[in-house]
Amino acid sequence: MATDVTTVKEVVKEKLLGAEVAQDAKLSAQSRVAFEKNAKKDPETGESFMGEEEFVNAIAPPGEDYHKIKREQYGILFRVADRKDTGKVNLQDWLTFENLLAQSDAEYEIAFRLFDVERTGFVKYDDLRKMYEMNKGPETIPFDWNCEWATLYSGGKKRRHDLTYPQFSQMLRGLQGERIRQAFHYFDRDGDGYIEPEDFQRIILQTAKHKLSDHLLENLPTLCNISAGAKISYANVRAFQNMIREMDLVELIIRQATAQSSDGKITRTDFLNEAARVTRFSLFTPMEADILFHFAGLDEPSGKLGLSDFAKVLDSSWRNPLYNAFSQATSATVEKAKTTSQNVLHSILESAHHFALGSLAGAFGAFMVYPIDLVKTRLQNQRSSRVGEMLYKNSWDCAKKVVRNEGFKGLYSGVLPQLVGVAPEKAIKLTVNDLVRGHFSGAEGKIWIPHEILAGGTAGACQVIFTNPLEIVKIRLQVQGEVAKNVEGAPRRSAMWIVKNLGLVGLYKGASACLLRDVPFSAIYFPTYNHLKRDMYGESPTKKLGILQLLTAGAIAGMPAAYLTTPCDVIKTRLQVEARKGESSYTSLRHCASTVYREEGFKAFFKGGPARILRSSPQFGFTLAMYEVLQNLLPMPGTHREEMPLAHKGVSATGEGLPGQEGPISFLRSRNALKIILDLDEEFGKRRMPGGREGWATLPKIVGGKA
């Protein structure tokens, strides 16, 4: 029995303290590099080791953002890594510490090993109290370690026991709540259950400063405004503590609620309703919701808030405007260090990258719907109003006859100039629309509908510079197969022959008709597309649409734009196609429109309308889908999707799930362990920690030392 107990103790000790020689553990190449980079040589033994300064450099590199935790406080972890209390960490010690960080409960194990001063596998109550007294700040609110709460974990004075790892971990879990409770009693001198706002701020600054944002810390005294009177009750304090303890859950609820909101903003009622759906046991009280919305809405007291408002509360890395100003100044200094030529070159390369992807995506979209476009052109070019002389009955009949008479390749007659010209066409249309919309948009991105129409119309007008030559060459190539079938000996012309034959002026024949079609098309398409995204699918700064939603919005927007501009397209086609013998030739827009109406009737203006819808709607979808794929497959060289601004790293306005902390897991667990330790006192680790039994002897006698 004694042997079994000894074995168990040894297993527990090895689990908690690590094996003396960790030969079986694997030291990653990255860990070895980190040690060798920061270690120095012992002049006597020649052994490589790290002192406290070198250790901090290895685990908390200078220049990183440590939020509310001071970098020197990472020296606390040196006491854990220095297993023999020698003031040195050798390679084996570093290996053991790295393995410790890899464990699933590393945060609490680090805290346990820190307070297990004698390395016995237990935390003595007196050592815990001494460590606290040694590290607390000079202005720390008194804490009674002999309180009833502490005796529930460690026993009373006469029957006190050492704490095992699970017991110690659970005690730390509730320590912050007990500190806040005692601090409230300390300031509630008249016993009426209320304290002054300044006292509340002092309590939180000493117990949770390392976890909260600057915005929250600076506005703590305003908590008294959520209830009547100028003081803060214990209920207010407890509700506040509950909210900050459940920050991750609060953010998850907010993200889901804002994602379902049409404008990306929610009310207090929306939050509580979503909390009821998400949680089963962690229900939030009305006071807790009031506190959340109070602090998030200090700058926007409308009662309806978005993710950017909540970020100031939820994200502990959120800094005040002064910090952001310094951050921007630093960034500006770095940018100035770059030469002008580098910036210009990068801009050119970035523009070329976007243009190339847009060209490939646009060409793909045009290629996929080109047969529909050819059928549309053939139908629109039919001149006779007598049914017996019509070559095609409908779109399907046209497609079958093209394949039968000209082969499958006939469906792609004139595709080359279409693919060549689609890149500048799409680039100009999208760029001009964005520029004009940006000019007329307000601070929040809102734009008057007539300005939306103007932006779309302007984009359509500008694209004619490229689209008219493209259209006239494409159309003549599309119909020449039909001519070759009906007119014996008719030569087949190339695109270059057509360009040379038309000349510069001829390439812009029918430009007025092209304007007549493209201006209203874009004026209808772009506003419809943007309103469908916003009003039907709820796109907002906090909600990003998926590819399927974008494709659907683009296809739906293309339907009215394509069909309503079909008469303009018919007139443009008739003007640009070379008239055959016996067919009517047109001299102007008005002459063409009146002749078509007189000879063929009003229905002729909508020839090829369904084919035009079938082409225009999916073309945008194919183009967008290919663009998304190419962006993932061929990102801009030298760019990283992970790059984010320094502030607001935790809460972004994308609405895409709950983000995790950034950095290697070892760094995150080190920081989380410090957060647990700092729950004892914010000053922990700012003064040199006592090392071993000799170090404890330097403590004052009042806390069990010998000094």
C-alpha cells in the first residue's frame, strides 16, 4: 500500500514538475532556434543558458503588442522555467517549459508551478499568501486571506491543508469574484449597499485592468447612470463582473444577432432574444444587458448598435484615440521610409494584378454565354416581316440551324474580338461606376437614387469607347456564316480585314445607338444590383454576402436591364450590320427606328429579348464566380490576408464567426496564464520575484519571512 502511494506521488510529481531529463520529448526546430538565438554562454562551463532577460526576449519578443500586460511581467514565467532555482534556464529547462505550454491546461499548470515554491506538487496556503503579499502594489485594496471563502478551499487555521493542482485551479477561478466582493465591503463604509463611482473604478482597475479595453476603463464611473442615483450598487458591480467574464459568449451572441439584422445593428431586445436562442444555462439578466449597451453606446446613444460600437467594449486590444493617433503616426513614419518609386511600383503592380484577374474572369464569362449572344444577334438581324421568308422561327431554331449549317464552331463565330475587348469594357464600367458613386456617397455610404442612376449611366457611356469597335466587328463576324449559307461564293472575312475595311470612323458606326443601349442598361443594372444586395440579402458593413447570393443578385439585376434595353440593342445591331442586297439600309437612329416599326411592327424591337436576358444575366454570374476563384488561386504576390490594423484585432466588422487570438499557441497560453495570475493583483511581476527558500527569507516577518 505504501509503495502504491509512493508511486502515485511520483507520477503526480512528474506530471506537474516534468521529468528531470526530458530525453523522450521532441524539441521542435523552431524551439531550438529560439533558444540558440537568445541564449548566452557560461564563461566557466561553456554551457548555453538564458537568464531572466534573455528568457523574456525569447517568449515575449520586443516590439510586439502585449495589450494591458507589461512586457516585464513575463518574467513571472521565468520562475516556472527555472526548475532548480539557479537563475538560469538551460536547453532541457527550455524544452520542459515548451512541452508544458503544449499541454491543454497549460495556463493553470503554469500558475500552479509558480506558487508551488518547494516543488512538492502541492501549493501551501502560506506560500500563496506570501507570494501575494510580496507582489501586490502599494495602493492595493486590502484582501483577507483568512476569510470564510479561503477557508472553504484550504481549511481553517487548525486544520489547514495543502492544495492539490485541481483544488488550486478551482480556487484561482473564483478568486477575482471574492476580491471584488471584499473590495466592495471595504468601500461600503456606511453599509447601505452602495459605493462611489470612483471607488468602483479603482476596484476594476486593480482586479481586471489587464482584460479590458481603454474605452471601458476610462468610462467605468458612468456605470452609475444606468440606475437612479449617483452611486453604484453591489448588483451593478456583480452584473458588470458577469459580463466581463462572459465576453467570448457575449461576442458570439452579438455577431449572430448583427448578422441577422438588415442593417447590421441590434437593440437590447435583439441581444436578449439571441442570447435565449444561443444559451441554455448562461442566461443574461436585464441589468447585464443594460450594462453592455450602456458602455457600447456611449458614443452612439441611439439604442441600436453595430459591431464597431461593441468592439470598444469586447476587444481588450482596443485603444483610445490618443493611442491610435500614435499608431497612425508610427505607420506614417514607416511609410515615409519607403521610396516613392517603391510605392508607385507597388500601385502599378497591384492595378495590373486586378486588371489581369478581371480580364480573365470577364473573358470566361463572355465565353460561356457567347453562343446565346450569337443567337440573339442573328434573330435581331432578320429583316423580313413575312413568316415564309424568315430563316429562324425562334432562339432554339436559330441555335439548331447554326450548328447544322456551320458546325458547333459556328456558335463561336467572332468570339476572339469579344474576348479581347471584354477586359477594358468591364474595367472601365466598374471603375467609373465606383468613382461616381464614391463622389456622391455620404459618410455612411448612403447615396441618393438619382445619383446611383447617374453613376451607372456615366459608366455605360464611358465603356462605349471600347465596346463600339468590339461590337461592330463581333456582329459582322457573327452574321457572315449566315450570309455564306444563303449567298453562294460569299467570302469569309477575318476580324483584321473588317477593321481595315471599316477604318477608324467606321469602327464607331452606330456609336450613338451603342450609347442608347449601354447608358440605360448600366443606369438600370447597377442601382438594381446594389439594392438587391442591400435590401433583399441584407448586405452591410457587418454582413458579407456569399458567392451564391452575389450571383443571384447579379442575375436578377441583369434581367430588367437586358430586356428593357432590347429595342436599343436591335437598332444598334441593324445599324452596325452590313446591309445585303434587297434589305433596308439605315442612315440614322431615327430612320432605323421608324423603318423597323413601319416594316416589321413594334414586336420587332424586342427580337432576341429572351436570348439577351439569358446572356446578360448569367454572364455577370460566371464573371464574378471566376474572379472569386482566381483571387484565391492567384493572390497578389507579397500580400497576406492575415494583415490587420493594430487596433480592433479581436472584433472586426465582417461578421464571419468568432475570431481567435493571433499568434503561436505557446505565446497565447503564456499570455492567458499571466491573465490568470494577474487576477490576484495587477502589480504581479513588476518587482523582482523571490527565488527559492533563500529568496523567501528576504520577506518581512509579518508575512512569514525573516527580514
